[in-house]
Amino acid sequence: MDLHSDLYGKALLDFHQGNYTEDIIVLSATMEDDVLPLPYLFRPYDQMPILEKKALQLSKGSVLDIGAGAGSHSLYLEEKGLEITALDQSPGAIQVLQERLEKSNSKVVQENIWDHKQQYDTILMLMNGTGIFSKLQKVSSCLEKLKKLLQRNGQILIDSSDLRFLYEDDEDGGLWVDPSKEYYGEVSFSLQYKRTESASFDWLYMDYELLKSYATKAGFEVELVEKGAHYDYLARLSIS
């Protein structure tokens, strides 16, 4: 995301500090613009989608919550007594996390995940976790890096969606996609908050079979944990 303006972090801080007046608008040239409601980013466990609940239930040991945001997942796992590291690059998100996570078994880290060194039993990559790969050509190197962050018998719990449904022709089943793209799940977004727009950033959605192919080549065992209601899924990547 655009860290220079940190619109995401500013929005989180506004909500956290009781200054909520509007939501984040997600802009895209290839998809319909969408609204990201700030209350949703602070949702409690009982308001989370099934895939997120499943991932939290499967979390164990020391946990790295990548892109922790407002800390909804970290807070729940903290209450379960797990050792949590909530990682984010956004300065605003870091301030929110520091104020929300209070127990001694939680740690807040402002860092790019690709610079991180510590190892964990569970790595959480939720709310379209494949997005941080940004481009298909980066997936292999990113998976190799993530593998180094796992303890022996560790696991990565990651979700994503298959965007095929956006481009499928109902008559012949063909795909109408931008031929300049390597893969139809490659998209670009920008954020708009309080009349300010961020710089554009790349984001990657991966269908399960494609993720499985890349992860298997990287030496992971891959399991489809559960399918969601709208072309989404939760996968577990592990190394015996």
C-alpha cells in the first residue's frame, strides 16, 4: 500500500479515536469501486467470515499476524493465550495495535514482512493474504522467504479468491481479460479517504489450484481447508 500518505492508517486511527465520519473507498481501473467500512476492520470474532474463524481456530503456538491492521485477529488470539506478533507497515495501524494489544504475550512490529527474520509456528495471511505477493512473478521468491519464517512443523494459513467469475463469458466459458496481464488475478488499487487518494499499488488474487502449484514447487504441503461462499477459500501450507 501507499505508505507515504498512509490513508489506511489515518482511517484506522480516526475510528479508534472516536472520529469516524466516513469509510475508505477502494478504487480500481479493472474492477468496480468498493467501500471498505471502517467498523468492519474492527470486527469482533462473532462477526468474522467463516474462513477467518476457521483460520483462528487452527492457529497454534507463536503466531505472526501479517498485515495486522486494526488487530481483530491478533486480539482474539491474544485472548486465547497465544504468543502474538502483530506486524504492519502502516504507522497509523501500528499506533492502533499498540493501544489495543496490551498483554505481555503480544508484540507489535512495524516492518516490511520481507525484511522480517523471526520464526513462528503459525503465520496468518488473511483478508486475501496472497495480495502481498503483488504480482505472479514474485510468488515463488515470496514463498521461499515465508518458508524461512516457519518453525519446524509450522503452518501458513492463507486465504484468497478466484476472480475468474468477473471475466467469464456465460455462453462459452471463455475469459475476457486484459492480454497485457500475466494472470487475471493481478489488479491495481488505490485508496480514497476524506477526499485524498493514495498512490496506486499492485495486489494479487490467486485461485487455489494456482497457489497449490506454486507452493508445492516451493516445498510446501498444501491443504484446501475450506471453501467460502463466493469463490474464496482458506488454505494451509506446511512443511513436515
